[in-house]
Amino acid sequence: MKQFLFLTVFTASISLCFTANAQLKTLEFFDHRPNLTDTLSKNSAIASYNIGSNQDLYLKLNTGNSLAEELEKLAPGLPIDSALKIGNFRFSFLIDGKPVYKEDLHPGAILLEDKMVGKPLSVVLISGNRSGLWSLNMWDRFMINSGISLFGQAPKKLTIQIGVYIDSGHRVYSPILLGADIIVTRILPPIDAKLIRPQPIKPESGWPLYSGKYNQELIVQLNTKILDQSYKKINSIVVVKKGALLLEEYFNGSSRESLHDPRSVSKSFTGTLLGLAIRDGYLKSEQQKLGEFYNLEQFEHPSAKKDSVKLIDLLTMSAAFDGNDDVMESPGNEEHMYPTADYVKFALDLPMAVDKQNGKQWSYFTVGTMLLGDIMDKVIPGGLEPYAKKKLFDPLGIDSLQWARTPMGKPFTGGGLRLKALDFAKFGQLYCNGGLWKGEQIVPKSWVNKSFRHLQNLPADRPGFYGFLFWNKIFKINGENLEAWYSSGNGGNKIYIFKQIDLVVVVNASAYGTSFAHQQADQILEKYILPAVLNTSPAVN
């Protein structure tokens, strides 16, 4: 059942700052795109806002100078083109005067022309018909970090303050240049108590049922947040403890029979299939080189470095191709591949990065996992798809699935393999068991152990390690470190595997393209699922 938010309006004052020469500096809130040509807002600025309404929320921002001029004041003598590469605005969020979130905008945020001209900026924070803008993503990160838990029926004063920063090895900040207040309210609707209790597990799940105790109050809290859309676009949650089904929860119209698009979660399946192909002798080892499978002289930018890319480099996202999905301008960004007619040609035509060595630097590279699938499809008699069915899906009892496909009609091994939630849990339990499923060694234990190694260090903004197409991180619960290996996909899709406590958690979500999706899934796990399973104290709302 879809839930709606009903909200109430309150009033507040808007703060304005002026320069000594009386040039107007403004930071004001609007429920529509403001007219930036007006010197004054003519009373159209708003003093209150209801989260969940159908109104947009904008900021009109004007420091009286361009961003370039503000950075020049912060770092005199630094060439402006250099300053713009290492500096931008800082946004600080306060609720009822208490600092709750700060964000230094990436230097790439905001168009260059808007940084150079001293004019007001229109900054959209909430909008129902836009996506992907830096400002919308910033608001989502603020909400998932603090806004969700702090905004409610009682009116709260939200203050946004703006300054600038420069990072030349250490960060230097300006004083606060602008500040504005607005009263924010979010009144949650009543929810049927029957909907927030843990959902009864229906017969014929294929799993034994968990008979131990767990903290059901935490699951009530979690379900409430999912139903009132504090946690957005969560479609299913499955928890398996010691090989037995503990929770099977569905939301937003999904059910046990729904096939979920997990995006890059299915990369981990690609790594599994490669391990099976090595076991069965179709590949010699993960140390084989790309030049053994393709005549790379037939493609653009041939080189010894490209020839020497190993399967293990593709498994660990450390091949030295000039490809990085986190950088839109990167030649090998996956978004540049999808419009092409031949994904393999796209991949093998890519140049190699001058500043990277194979196996040394991690960067997220979907194109490489597609190549692994093509290599398997070439060397396995009959192709990859029937092999995967016979060797992996049939033994796990997975009889309903949909492959994403390349333009050539082949299985796309970079993401999008659709399965039921319980079947994702089977895959997680398979790895939790060291490759064993119902007494049968489906995946060699040695391959599971190889896959779960700290092979690549992840960047500082996502601490942890990377193995064979599995992520790794530590969750701390009541002072105890719990190591998770996990599959991860756009939208907040996860398969978390905790071998030390024999726990598998599946989250299926469709918050695709949002900046909060992964952190939302981690919060669900860290604040609710893990404490509930470990039977610790309830989370603080």
C-alpha cells in the first residue's frame, strides 16, 4: 500500500546579509524557481516548507561576488583556474541551531560559467521532476545522514549556511558568507499496525524457518520507516541466520515471485561463473592474459600493456584500461558503452591509462566484467548461458531468472541479472557456506576463499577492500567488529555475507541513480537488522 505524507505550514524569518557598499547578498528559500533577475524577492520567498508536498524547494544564492572572487579572497595570489580546481562552496545544515551536516561541494559541481560571473544562483534542493543534480544529491545526503531522524510533526528550524573552501593539501575555509532559516515540518500518516509487524513467512519458501529469538521491536521500527518513506524504494528484505529463514519482507507492491533488478549485484555471479569455468578446465586460471583470447592488433590502441591484462585484473577492477565508471569523462565509463552496437569492440578499442599499471590501482569498471562474460562465452562449449543454468542456477534451485543482454543477444555479465529475493539469498548462503549447498560443493571452497581476500584497497570515500567482484567492509555493532563481504548494485541493492556469525542479508531496492541508496541500505543493516539479529538494544530514532 502506498503511503502519503500530510504536512502543516509554519512561518519563520529569512536572514539576509549585506555588504558594506549596500550590495544585496541573499540566501532565500522558494517553492518555485526564483526569478534571478529581480534585485529583491518581492515577498515571494517562503518561510516554511512541508517535506512530502508536491512543491519544489529552491535556494536563491548570491554572495555579492562570483565564486571565483570569493576563492581569490581566500587564497590571494593563487591563479583562479587553479583555485576552481581545488575549491567550491561549503554548505552547513543546522536544525534548531545544532549543526547536523556539512558538505564541501566537489570542485566539479556548478557550471564553470556560473562560477565566474557574480550573479545569483538558483539551487534546487527538492524536486519531483529532476534527478542527478549536485544540489538534489546533496539534499538527499543531508536527509539520510540526519534529516530523516530529526524532521517530524513538530516544526523544526532548518538553517543553511554557506561559505567557501580551498583544499591545497589542507582545507582552508572562509567565514560564513550567507545564512537563511526556514521552518520545516513532516507529519507522518498513521500506519496500520498489522503492516509494521514482521511479515509472516508463507509456506513453501524452500528454507527451514529460524526458531531463535530476535529483537522484533527493531523490525517494527524499520518497517515503519520503510512504510512512511523515510527509507525510499525498498522492495524486499530477506534475512537468513544459520541457514534458516528469519525474515522475508516485501514492500511497494513486490512479492515472493517478483524478479528484482539488482544492477551490479550480479557482477558477483560473474566471478562465480569464472571460478566454475576454471574448475571445469575451460580456463587455465585467473592469471591468463587478455592476449590469449583476442587478437588485440585488430583493435585500436594495441599495446603490450593491453595484451598483458589478466583475468584477475578484471575480477578485481584493477586493469589499466582508461576506464572509470565514477568519472563521466572517462573513455571507458560504462555509459559510453551502452549506445554502441558491439560492447566487446568498445572495450578492446579503449586506450590504456598512462598513469595506471595492471593490478595496482582500483577503479570501478563495468566494461571489464562484460569482457569476462564474453571470454567465458567463447571458451565454454555451447556458451555461457546454458552452462550457468546447469552448473549454478539448477543446483541452487533457481528456476526463474532474466539476464540483461548485450546488443548481440548475449548475457550481459556487468549487471542486471534479475532473480527473486529468496534466490539472491541462496547465492549469499552459498558463499557463507564456503561454496556448499545442501551437501553439494557447487563452488570450490578454494575459489570462495580467493574471492574473499583483501586484494585491492578501496578509495577513502568508501573504506574497505575489494576481492573477486565482492566488496568488503567492517560494521561495528556494540563495539564488535563484524566483517561483511557483499555484492552491491545501483539503487541500494545488496547481498551482505557475515561468515563469522553465519548471516546473510538481502536488500532489494529501486532507488536507482540516487546519492542516498547505498548509505540507506547500510543504515538498514547497521541500525536495525544486525542489532535485531544479535538481539541488542533498539536503535535510537
